[in-house]
Amino acid sequence: MSKRRDIFLFTILIVLLLCLFGFLGKSKPEAEEVPKPGVVASPKIFAHRGAINQFNENTITAYKIASEENVDAIEIDLRMTKDNVLIAMHDETIDRTTNGTGRVSELTLRDIKSCVTLGLYNGEITMEEIPTLGEVFQAFGGSQKFYIETRLVYGETAMEEVLVRMLSDYNLLDKEKVAIQSFSVESLEKMADLAPDLRLTLLFREGEFELDKALEVDFPVIGMESTDVTAEAVNALHSQGKEVHVFFNDSETMEEQQEKMKQLNIDGYFTDNISYTKRLLGK
Ligand code: G3P
Ligand code: CA
């Protein structure tokens, strides 16, 4: 009898020891990093290529609609034509957004003006010319802040001098009127040389965000795609006093992503739906 009792007690002891070590061995789940406050009093709203959900992207009408919604800035994507004219166009070619075809860098302004942007809104086809940057500045003057995205042209910093000359001509070399963003460090460094007062944002492509690089570079604002944003990255950038501006590549998930970004206290939203973001942020 006592033998059976001993075996029973020994078994209980083994089970208890296994539970104890099992429990201790379990590492505590990584404590979720707690989002710290943003570096701006109130997060900013940027109209991504204008009011892109209401009219053809990067057109004067899309910018005008955004301007009437009192956004903090309107984003302009810049490209340069073969004859060195700056125009508002996101893609390398005009194929996706117009009735024309070809690379902007291989087209003259005359070619660009011979086609129109095309869109479909509320069941209606919308058409408008591709604006030059000069036409945008003439349409708005200093009444609206612009967040201009520069790009390299054939790998060269070819647009910056033209851009700064235009900003100067239109009396827009003012950080209250224009901010600059780019995926290219080279372009931003050229802009820093030519227009040292303007605030510069280094953008990171989706899936290519590097926190070490974002912390190391000497730019006051970091732009990244929403799926790359973490509390750790935002807190680390905020601890350096850097702003975090976020863009949303997937329109399907944009709303839920913007809700997540709000929890992380980001500082700026490149939104495709101004009214949604204004409601989300209580503006
Ligand atoms: O500038 C923020 C955002 O516009 C960057 O992505 O491709 O929309 O220009 P993309
Ligand atoms: Ca852009």
C-alpha cells in the first residue's frame, strides 16, 4: 500500500515541479511600448495629391477643393518635363492619369498640354489639364500651404534649382507657406543648401523604413507608410523632437490605419479622405 502511496506522491511532486518551471520559464510577453505624446499640439492634415477622392489627383481643382476644406497643407508631386518645366504629376509616365502616354522626362510642356487628366467621380467623367507648378502658384499665391515632393531626374538633382527660383519669384520661400518632402536624401540636401529655412521631410518607402537612419539624419520630419509605423519608432523619433508624417498606400485599409496612427500620436496624415481624417481628429 505504502509503495503505491509513494509513487502517487512522487508523481504529484514531478507534476508540480514541471508546472513551476514551466511558469517561470515563460518569458513575460514583451511589454507593449506605450505611445508617448506627439511633438505637435495638434496633428496636421495633408491633402494627398489634393482632394484625391473628389477630383483628378494633382490638378488645380483637386487642390482647390482641398484648400476649401482648410487642410494644413496640400501635397504636390513634382515631375520635370524634357524642356525643364516643373509640373504636378505623381507617376513617371502620364499613362495612368491622362489620355496621353509617355515619360514626363521625355515629353515637352507642349506635349503635356496636349492631353488631359481623366477621372470618374459620382458617375461622371472628369477632365482637366495637367498644371505646371507656376499655374498652381498663380492660382493660390500664398493663400495655401503646399507640401511639395521633389524627386531626382534621371538620378540627378535637376529640379531643385528650378523649384527654388520659382518659390522665390512667387514670394513663397517661406516655411509658413511651403514644406519639402522627398524619398531622396540628395534632393533634400540640395534643398537645404538652396533654401535653408524650409522644413524638410525624409520619406521612407513602404517596407523600407530604417529607424536607425531616421534617427541619424538631420531632417526635422520623417515620412513613412502606415504599415511600417510602430510605437517604438514614433516614440524614438519624438524623443529626438522629430515629427512623424504618415501616408497610406492601401485605400481599403486607410481608415483603420488612420485610427491606429491616432493611438500612436503621429504628427501628420497624408490623407485621401480629408473629411474622414478631420472627423477622426475632431477638427
Ligand atoms: O509624400 C507622401 C506620399 O505621397 C509618398 O508616397 O507614392 O503617394 O508619393 P506617394
Ligand atoms: Ca507624394
